Amino acid sequence: MKKDIFKIKRAEIFFIFLIMSFNSLYSQVVSLETLLREMTDREAMSEFPVPFYTCRQFSSYDRASVIPGQKSWFANWDRNMFIREEINRGKKEYVLMDAKGPGAIVRIWMTFAGKDAGRGILRIYLDNYSTPVIEGDALSIISGGQLVEAPLSSSVSDLTVYGMRGHNLYLPIPYAGKCKITYESDNIKSMGAKSGEEEAIYYNINYRTYKTKTQVKTFEAAQLLTAKKLRDTTQKKLRDKDVPISQEMKKDTLKGLIPVSENLNLTIQGDHSAIRKITIKMNAENYEQALRSTIIHISFDAHKTISCPIGDFFGTGYKIRKNNSWYTRIEEDGTMSCYWVMPFKKKCDILLENRGYQDIEIDHAEIITSPYKWTKNTMYFCSAWKQYSFLRTGEMKNNEGDGSPFDINYLNLKGKGIYVGDCLTLFNTVYAWWGEGDEKIYVDGESFPSHFGTGTEDYYGYAWCRPETFTGHPFIAQPDGSGNFDPGYTSNVRFRSLDAIPFKKLFKFDMEMWHWTKAIINFSPITFWYVCPEDVKNIPGSNLLDASFPVAMRREDLVSPVMINNKIEAENMILEKKTGGNFRYSNNIKKGWSNNVLALWSDMEPADSLSLSFISNEKMKSDIVIKFSKGPRYGTFKVSVNKQNYVVIESFNEQDTIGEQRLKDLDINRGKNFLHIEYLKHENKNENKNQFGIDCIEFFNH
């Protein structure tokens, strides 16, 4: 009898525990206030979310993108792609988002083009209300301060003309039942805005959806006043980005020389602790190479979860570029800091490895830890890096998907965790935009990505491929955009806050490589996420072999200017000097150009000159044949190699074709040689014939 009573009581206790757990789970009311607090709680990111939510995205991606493998998968009419049209109160509204709750909008990015761009009416309807809770012209709402000030509402870059900025709203907008966002404009004429004569709207909206019985307090406009104190506190924290210092914090340091192929290491013991901040300053003769070839390895409780080039880990790639975000800070003197919370139960091992060809001096490294309350939801911090070296980008693209774009994988994961951000560094080698491609993020085995974007720059918060820098925003940055339109280096950053992406079993992140033209580039993403302890064994490693490669500092580091098989392509030559006009590379598979690429000089004035160089591995006497493009816009030019045997080339022709000009008995140097071109004014002064297109040079040795 006593055993039966004990069994009954034990069952009752277990039942009460289940009820308490259930009530605890669903008694957490999600509101504007809780979301604002979560946004500035770095520690919250290290716990698997309770209550659980999914994060998805509505966007204006091209709806022709349906089946992977088909060229339409890369279709690029990614504007004015709405869910549907509606008539509300006698007005036509285009629906951008329609989602059932409970949920919350956590990020809106938009940009616009065309007549009165962005001045249409944006409306946000919550639950079953026919009257919008938010209404106004889109630019005022997203970045113009109608709801909140920066950084929760901002446009980037400040250096960019306003109409070509990306506009970002990070104010969380929770809803209990459902959410619908619409846009009203008389200037919209069609899906895709293909005519180019109408307003074009590009948008990405990230939103959370919570489990069905999660309690969510629907946003009301009045809360912007009632929660003003918390809102102001949040804004200040996001602007200042400081890490609170407490007496419980412990400081460990690391300093010393790291010879080639050796390392420097530190072990931190701590019962239920977490890294709160890492700061490193290093010295090397070739500093850029040191940022890439010095590897930071971090293990938590004997599980290695981080093995990355040190510069990429801190979000600056292989060039120091000043930035101050919520999770990283880069100073002009090379001091690098990060503020990710990295929990561990017993110990943390940090190892700095020199995989380069020069000694590295760690001038100062400081790791700050403090106690951490480990729970059943606590996760380990992870990071992985990869480089797609000497990547060939395909041919000239069009918006239908021709030109062979393809998907590049940022990350593939198995297990349970949460994705929290990424940085991208690359080196572009042509005078064309490299990042037209869209992000495609698949969560837990989705057959179609729940995040399908509208362009790489849109993903990173800016717009229109603009090269202007922006730093200081808590979650997005372009510390360097030099390589956006020209050969050079680009660095982009996106850290996630409320738009972090939880996953329970699988996570896949692809980014389209949709470079507008044919090129060879280096493309290096680094990714950040947290993983549950039981899945730490599934962490993918970094491909560190490429970290030892020389970093690209000049175009010729990726595109060889050396004559091969008695031929040099014009696009492989080095641009030495240009006194006027525009220089670029034109890519077309139908023109008959060698390698489908032409080096094109245009819009110059009489007497302007251009100097290109190439390298020969031997000294020789040679005839050469210069192949060039002829057509209606091509003019008259004086050409020589190494200042020998100047010839006049007339490249005007009624139809596009290929011309040839032979130069005889030239001395070709071992090493660098120069092709010099001077523009001569055309006889007919009214004709605009000021282009010269160089295809290649062929050599015929004596």
C-alpha cells in the first residue's frame, strides 16, 4: 500500500513538474520590451532560444527562380516582385509580406529606383486590424526617423548619394496573430519593373515565427513613447558597444614571438566560465600576409570549434580597416577586439599558429573571462573560414541568368544551433560589380531556401554596388569597398542579432557568384554560429591550406601579365598609366574576341594616352600582330611597343569586326615591355569616335 501511495505521489510530482515547465515555457511574453533587451544581451545568443522561433525572409527575389540547376535559378529581375495586389479602402496596395504569428519583424532592408522612389506609402498591419499600426512614406519609416533614430533606423553609406543607399530598420515589431506589409504607389507598373520607366522597389524582410502557444504582445505605436526609456538605453548601448566590466572578470594575457611554423598558446581554467572579450595586436614585416597566415585556434572543453585566419576572425580580412560593430572593433593601429560570448565548462585553449613565411610578434593579447551560468541550452561558439582562390566567375551575365552564374557555399552544418553572422573579403580584378548574387539559406532540410535575397550588397545592408565605406553600425559594415567597381579589395560585414537563424538539424548557406563579367577573383567568407554540445563533433573545419597563399595586393597577383605561347591577352596586361578617358574590360561571347574579353579605352580627348605593360620571359627580336576591335564608335590611334615603330591604327568601321596591325622587327625585353597608345582626333569633328579596343598581341620570333 505504501509503495502504491509513493508511486501516486511521484506521478503527481512529475505531472506538476510538466505543468510548471509548460507554463514557464509559454509564460514568457514576447514584446517590444523583451526584444529590445534581447538585442543588447550578447549572452542571450549563446543559449538555444526559448521560446523557440524560426527566422525567415520575405524579399523581392525574382519569382522565375524555381528550380536549382536551371539558368532561371539565377534570374535577376528582383524588384517589384510582390506576393499579390489588393484593394484596401479603395486603394491598390502591393503586398510585400503576409505571415501568421505569433511572430516579430526583426529587420527590414529596402532600396528604390525611379520616379518619386521610396515616397510611396508603406503600411504595416498587425493581427486582424484593417487600420495599419504603422503608415507613412517608406523612406521616412525605414531610415528617416519616423519611428526611431539611428542606429535602429539608418541608411548607408553617409558618403553615398541618398537615393542609392541601403535603408535598414532594426526596430523589432512583434505581433500575436499575423502581419501584413504593403506598399502603395501610382508609379508601379509591373512585376520586375523591366521597362525601367517606373518605380522599382527592392526589399528584404526578416521575421521570427514562434511556437503556436507563445504569448506575444502585439506592437502598438504608443509603445514608442511608453518604452522610450528602454528604447533610448538600447540605442545608447548599440552606439557605444561597450562590454560591461565587473569585478568577477578575469584577465589573461599572451605575448611573444611566433617563429615560422611554430605557435603560442594559452590555457584558461574556469568552472562554468565564458570569454567576454579577446583583444590582439600583432607586428610583422608583411602585415597583410600575417593577418591571413596567422591562425587562431580555440578549443572549449577539448572541442576545437574555431580555426581561422586571425584577421578574418576579427572581421577585417587581411587589411586593417577601422570598424566598430557590436561584436568586433578594429583600431587604426591594428588593435583587434571581439565581443562574442564564448562559454565553456572547464577550460579553454587558445593557440596562435604561424603558417606564413615570416616571424610574427604578438605585441599584446588579452582574454577576458567571467563566470557563466551553464544551462541545458548553452552552446559553444564556432567559426569557419574558406577561400575560393583564383575563382573564375563565368561570362557576361544578363537578368535572365545567362553567363553561367553559380552558387558558392558559405557553410554546411549538421546538428542544432543558431547562425549569427558572417564577413566577406575578396579581391576583384576587373572594372565591374562582383556581387549581384543572392543569398540562399536553407534551414532543417528545406527544399527551397527560406531566405532568398536580392543581391550581395543588399544582404550586407547597402545598395547599388556602391563602393563608399560605412562603419560604426552595430550589425552591418563595409570597411572597404575599393574592389566594387575596380580591381581591388572589398570587405563586407553582417552580424545578426534578433535576425539570428536557429536550426535543429541542418543548416546550409549558399551565395550566388553573380559577377557581371568574366573575371578571376579571390572570394573568402568567414561564418559564425553557436552549436549545442551534443553536435560539436559535426563542426566543419576551415580550409587552411589557402591561408598560406600570398594575399592579393595587386591585380597581377591573380591575373598573370606574362606572355604565354607567344601571345598576351590585352586583359592580362598591367594598366601602367592613363591620362584621360575610361578603361575597363568588355566581355562578350558573340564578338569573336580572344578569350571573349576586350580591353576597352573610351571617352578620351585628343592627345590622351594609355600605357599597358606585359612581361616576357626571354629577350627576343619579333614581329607582332595587334588584334583590335573595329566599329562605328572606334577612332584613330598611334600605337607603339617599347617606343619603337609607331604606327597609326584606324579602327573606325561601319560594322563591328576584328582588325589586325603588324609591327615589324621589334626588340622585346626580358621582363617588362610597354604598349603605348595615343588618341588622335578624327577628321570629322562631329563624330564621336573615341574608343579603342585591344584584343590581344601575338608574337612571331625571328
